[in-house]
Amino acid sequence: MTQYGSGYSPNFFTVKKGIKTRWVINSTNPYSCASSLVVPKYRINKYLEKGENIVEFTPTEAGDIHFSCSMGMYRGIIKVE
């Protein structure tokens, strides 16, 4: 995924339940609200530095995982199958 000053692209993707996910995020604008990534379900709160950032987690149940910037302006969904 790429983090721009105006949000995330793509802002929807699919992962598998029970399989460790390595989320690679390329940050192009570290001074934007979108550079503060929050995934409440997994207690992830990561400040994205310019360049490549890695977030790892293992989804434990099927469904949608919502993520956003810290202000909730830029959003996305990770679908767990």
C-alpha cells in the first residue's frame, strides 16, 4: 500500500485468517495526517516514516478490519477471509 498526503492506495485488500500478514506501506508524505496509521482491532498505532514501513499482524477471525489516520479522515478496510 502507498500512503499519500491525501490517503491510502489501495485502501481495500484481502488477507487470510490465521496467516501472519506482512503489510508493506510506502509513505510518500510523512507530514500528512495519513502518516499516522491506526488499526484499533489490533491495537496498531504506527507513525509512518518516509519510505518503506512494515506492519505485521495475524488476523484471528474473518470479517472486516478498519484502519484510518489518527483523525479518521482517511480510511480503509482489510477483508479477512
